[in-house]
Amino acid sequence: MPQEEYWLSGPVPDIPVLAQPAAHALLQTQRELRAILLDFPKDKLWKKVGERASVGFHAQHLTGVLDRLLTYAQEKSLTKEQFLYLKLEGEANEKYSPEVLVENFEQKVTEALAYFKTLTEAHFTAPRFVGRKRLATNLLGLIFHAAEHSQRHLGQLLVTASILIEKPEL
């Protein structure tokens, strides 16, 4: 019997109520990413289907975006390392096995949940700024986007992975 989705499993301990949906979405993404990638063929990780992004890109991007959004949420600027990671997202790299990509995302989810636990209800409407253009949002917007963006790319990853698994000739 499949596990219930995180949003149906009750509150994540010590996470403020307004961050619960984001915590649930990140944990769901983590669970599904682990389920598909740990058995995914390494030789297909960087394969593109129909000129769409590879499974490896989506897995890297999940981690990179969550890292960048957490940086903005904490009112920090991106580092040189984060810009380099962004530049290299999707480039085939042998150091990124499916297992490493899962571990990297899981570590970032752990960091996100730890950050969420530091928040109070008063924090969520605090202004935040994104990118070099300092586009205005608030903390809740950043947290929400981290969650929905993770789910969006997980969906794309799952479709690409299923095609590559079902059609071994690709």
C-alpha cells in the first residue's frame, strides 16, 4: 500500500502553521525523488528527451533553487559558489550520481525545515528581495515558491525518468 502524502499525515513537528504546506511539499518531493532516483540508471541521468532537460538537471536544480531561495529568505546575498552551481546546473558531471543528487536535496530540505522552525507567525509578512534586481516579495512568498517550484520540477523529472525507463533504446 502506498504511503499517504505528507500533507495528509499531520503537522510537521515544530514548524509554524503557515510553513506547514511548504514543509509538506518539500518532504513529499524528497520522498518521491528518493523513490525514483535511487533505482535510476546512472547512464541515463544526463540524457535529454525531446530536447527537454535531463533528469540530472532537474535533480540539481531542485537543490540549487531551494538553496538560493533559503539564502534570500535569510536576507543574504548569493555567494560565488552559488552562482557557479547555477551556471553548471544541467551540465553532465560524473561526480553527481543519482545517490549524490538525492543526498544533496535531502540535506537542503533538512536545512529548510531547520530554518522554518526558527520562524514565528510575525516573520511571514516581512519583506524580502530576490536577485540582483532585488525584486520584492515577502518571506511567505519565498517559502511558498520553494515548495511549489520543487513540486513542479519533480513532476518534470518524473515524466522524463519514466520515458527513459520505459524506452530503454533512448
